[in-house]
Amino acid sequence: MSGERIADVDAVPAESSLLFTVEDRESGEEREAVLVDTDDGVRAWFNYCQHWRDVNLDTGDGAVVRDGELVCKRHGATFECDSGECTFGPCEGAVLDELGIRRADGGVFVDDDGYAFVRLGEAENDEDDGPQSTESRIGF
């Protein structure tokens, strides 16, 4: 059953994002997502760039939001907060993956039966490898 409260609508910053974690009910995998404020209300996007999916848009300190667009700190790619479409960068034309949410009673709730709200903030990382998105890349 979906419907777990993520946060108060007022907790979603106007110029950044609110990071939270959900659990895939089928696999048990935890995934991060971000809430962003748009002209049409709050939207939720899974927390990764469409160029390199191991690169988080919000690394725990809020994603950069500029002129209504989420900015990938690594590539400079920009994604419209209201549609998720990449308007500039190496993944131009791609669209962020959305998580279904709804607003009610001053709150934001999960509205996707496939996911359960776990916590505000980052997903737990069992590996002791340090942060995701290292600077090293294989050139292919």
C-alpha cells in the first residue's frame, strides 16, 4: 500500500531539493529520490543523472536548482524540475525517472504501490567504498 508521508510540503526548499529514500517492495532495494518545488507543485525524481546513473543529483546537501532546473554538479546537465527533461548537457533529451507522489493535508506522500518510504536523507550504503560518483571513469 502506498501513502506513507515523506515530508511537509513546506519542507521542500524553493532553490534546492529534499533528499529521501524509498524501498522497492519487490526487490527490497533502497533507492534515493528528491522532492523539488515547481510552479505546478512538488515533483519527485529518482536521484541520478541520466548521463551516468551512478552520479547523484543531490549528494546529501541539496541539489542545485537554477531557473527551475535541477543541475548535475558533475556534468552541468540541466533537467526541468516540472518535466524531468534534460535541456542541456551530454544527456540532452533524456528524462529523469519519476516517483509517484501526491500532496494532501500539507504533506507529500508516496503514491506508488511499488515503493515504500524509508527515511529522509540518503540510502544506507553497506559498502565501505566512500561516496558514490568517483572522479575516475573508464573511457568507453
